[in-house]
Amino acid sequence: MPEWVKILLLVFSVYRVASLVSSEEGPYLPLLYKDTDQRGVFEWLRKKLGADKYVYTYDEEGHQEVKVATNLGRGISCPLCTGGYISFLLAIFYFSDNIIISFFFLWLGVWGFQVFLENLTSDDAIQSAIEDVADNMEDT
């Protein structure tokens, strides 16, 4: 496999895993839960790290700012931060010629590319692009 294809798969693997961890529910794992609330493993992890607890502050003008209360909660609920952590870990595995690791890069990379295209072509993305064009046309 050419080197540029491996790197492209690595990029989309990071995209997919960061999206999963930071904003998606994830697979349901009943062994993790003591309550009857059915949540996926990533939602459970974000809650355990405090991503569901918020701090409300106000500036001098009275504008409210909302922040996640814990640093770990902020880090895991931010796709950019999570992408940094995931890319570090996956870059370590990148140099391995193990067939199993190559399989996971291929799987996650193709999955990430599919999700990227889905987000790119979703109704919300198309509507946002149309509104941006309309706004720019009004400005001129």
C-alpha cells in the first residue's frame, strides 16, 4: 500500500475515533452501568470524566459563559482535543507492520471517510452552505 494512502487512512481514522469519543453515544455495554439508564460507552465515559457538569460565569457586562467544569471533561468532549490525543496514539501504531493494526487503520479510515462525506453532504451542511452564499450575495 502506498505511503500516502496509509497516511490518508490514518487521518480519517483519527477523524472517526475523535468523533466517536467526543460526541457520539457509542455501543451499549450493560456491564459498565449500575443504573438502569442505557447509555453507550462513550457517553458513559464522558459523564465519568465530568463532561456533563457545567460552570456558569458572567463577565463585566453580564454575559453568561458556560464551561465544562473539569479539564478532563472539557478535553474528552472537544473533538479537536480528542483528535490530538487519538492522533498521538495512532501515530505510534502507524510504524508497525502488523496485519491486525493495518486492518484497523483500513477499517477506521474507510469508516471515517464515510462519516466525513455524510457530514459534508448532510441536509444541515447543504442548508448552511446555501445560507452562506445567500448572505454573501446580500452583502455585495
